[in-house]
Amino acid sequence: MGLNLLEKTELWVNEITLDNTNLTDLANAVARVLGLSDGEVLVVDVRPRHITLDVLATNIPQENIMGKEQAILDAVAALPGVTLYPDTYIHSNGILGQICAGVEDQEAMLERVAKMTEELRKNVSRRAIVFPTGFELQQGLIEDTNTPYLKEMLEKAGYKVTVGEIMADDLSDVVEKLSDALNRGFGLIVTSGGVGAEDKDHTVEGICAIDREAATPYVVKFTKGTGRHVKDGVRVGVGSEGLSLMVSLPGPHDEVELTAPVLLQGLEEGWDKTLLADRLAAVLAEKWRQKGMFHHHHSM
């Protein structure tokens, strides 16, 4: 679990739209509900459907936070240019540290943290986001068959699935989109494509940039620099951060279909990232072996 959850100070207001809203006024309205001074809450990110606030104060009495969602939403709704919706809600990866600040009875506090953590884990674990990747999709050259397939499979398994924006063939874009998904509290983040050995393939590297201990076993190895290969093989990647799991699957649709059931089984049985990555790589390696694909790949 780690303690990073206890140091999180962001709040997201999801399903909110702004029109010419003064962000300082918005941040100060939230600060006042939490019993803080103006300037102790900042708006740090605004997206089409959600905004992220950062609470700078380090010690907030818990009674100032407990059950304050409605009060915050009411205060925000009263501001010019703010529109809230029936499904507007506030999400936070914690503020647990502050919620529990100043509690005398340590046992009760730890119990509460454990309860909240468990609830958070449950909420986060069922939220998935699937990212399409690649130039071909961005340009509309090919139809994206992987994302709808993965979305339907995960929804059948009880996940709430969001389709992410297409990831460019660019490491910084991959890292930015993965980080944003982590911040938004997605427990499962899946990419398909971008695992190959060409210089445009970055999804595995993106996961490694966030989780240095990510599991990235090879599906197939070949001599570096032959043909278009700037890397020495094709890998899959599984990384984790906090409560979230990041998985990069291959691009070809038949390979997505091969790996999808393995992914589901791993999620259901709670495999760690090494086991999951090894099993994903194994079904793909088997396919390559059967096809005798190695030669074909060497000569490209």
C-alpha cells in the first residue's frame, strides 16, 4: 500500500464544466469550506470535464473535511460560469493524512485509515481506462478494433471503462497520459500497441518511466538494429503505482485477443506484475513459435 496515499493532497471535481470562471475564486471557495484561508487551495489542472485542486495546508482538523463533498459542490456551483451535473462528484486519493490529523486514539485512527483504504482500493480497482496508441489511428488510417474489444471484455467482467485519448508515438505523450490516468484514480490502465522494436514504440518505456520496477519480459528477441529494429526485441510491460496497474499489450488484434483472457485471469486471481507479465509474454511467444515467425522477422 505504501504511505504515498497519506500524502496525497489533490481533490478532483469530476463532471464539471467551466465557462470563464475565475479559478482563484473557485479555489478560495473550496478553501473556505475546508476552514482554510484564501490561497491555501489552488486549481492545478483544468480538463474538459474535470478540474484538479491541490490543498496546500498540511494540517486540517478532520471535522473540516469529513462529509464535506456536498458543501464543496454547493460552494462551487454558486460561482459564475460553473456548471455541475447530476453525476458530478469529488474524488480524492487520500487527504487521509489530514483527515486523521489530531486524532488522539491511534487505534481508531488506524482502523479508519484501513477502512478508507479498503474502500478506495475497491473503488479504484474497478475503474479502467483503455488507451489506443499510434500514428495510424491518429491519422484515421486504420480502424481501432482493440479498444472496443478490450472495453467490452472488461465491462463484462464488471469494470467501469473509460476510453482514453489516442497516445502519440512519443514517449513524453505516453508518460503524460499514463500519469494523468493515475492521477484520475484509474486502477487499471491498458494500452495496446507501441510495444514493438521500432523507434516509434514507447508504451513499455512509458510504464518503465513511471515504475522503475516494472516487469517487461521479452516476447521475442532479435539482433538489435536489423531492418527497422532499433531495439533488441518485442516486450510486454506491467507496472504499478499506488493502487493502479499499468499494462501494455501488443497492437495486432489477434495478439490482443490472445492476451486478453490472460489479463482477466491475472486480475481476478490477483497475480503480481511479474507473473502477469510473464504469462502475457508466454502466450505471445508461443504464437510466434508456432508460426515460425522468427525468420520472417529477421529478414525484415
